[in-house]
Amino acid sequence: MYDKERIVYQLERTRKLSLQMIDRVPQDQWLEMPTGITHVAWNVGHLAVAEYFLGLFLTRGPQEQDQSLIPETYFERYGYGSVASNDPSTNPRPEEILDVLAAVHTQVLMETKERSAESFTELCQFPEDGEFDHHPIFEDVGGALEWLTYHEHVHIGSIGLLRRELGSKPIEYMEESRNGKRFR
């Protein structure tokens, strides 16, 4: 049912698009909240938490070495149900958030590539206690990995909207492409 190569391609491609959007917001604006709801730092931190949760935690269960990938504080700060704070003392620097995002992504890609295609139909490892005892969209590993990319696209849009709210002009993708920039 799942195409492993397609899922790996989507994980790689989606992250390229995310980073292209993230790179278009100056880091000194990452904590600005033009709508009073969220900011770029929260969205990027949330991408790291969501990728860990969907791409590692649910697909193979938590492992001790995960602590070196993503700080425990990220789950409360950027996880499901968290509220963005623009207080610099409660947010890591953008470079630190990007490092965590990259570390989690590298691990997800490595483990996904190492999986057998058959393992994508295995059930996710939902904790029996707590809020995440199931997911309303998927129940198996392939579904979690597919959803990871769909979820990330939502946040690409959020970051793009924040970028515009912070005063940036629309991105001229066609013009940039004609001038040699590739979005692959």
C-alpha cells in the first residue's frame, strides 16, 4: 500500500521547501508575533517536535538516544497544545532550533531508509496512557510518515503568512525560477 521511495522523496522534498521558506524570514524577526498568536521560532520548533513524534516516537517507540536529538524542553515549548511565547529567555536562538530540526530530520530519514517496505504497514506504537493513545488520521507507520509531510506543509504556509505579516513582499517563484533558482 505504501511506496517507501515516494515517502522518502516527500520527506526530503518537503524539508527543502520548509527551509527555503524559513530562510526567507530574517532571524531577528523570528519572535515577532504580528497576529498575536504565533511566530516563526514556534513553527520551526514545532516542526522538530512533530517530526520526532510522527517519524520516530510513533514508528519505533522512544529510545534513550533520542535525548541527544531533541531537548525535553521542546515538547512543552513547541509541542501539541503549546502556546507561543515571544520572550527571548524562553526560546532558544534560531540557530539552535535549526540544529535540532536538522538532527531530527537526519535521524528520521536514516531510519526510514533503513526500514523494510513491509514495515510501513505495521501499527504505530501509541502510548496506552495519555492524550496520544491513537491518531484520528492514521494508525500505521506509513500513515504517520505520510502525515508528517502533510503536517509540515501546513507550517510552511504558516511561516509564509507570518513572513508577509512581517512586511515581506510576495515571493516571485516564477521570476526566480526563470533567473535560475531551482526549488528542488
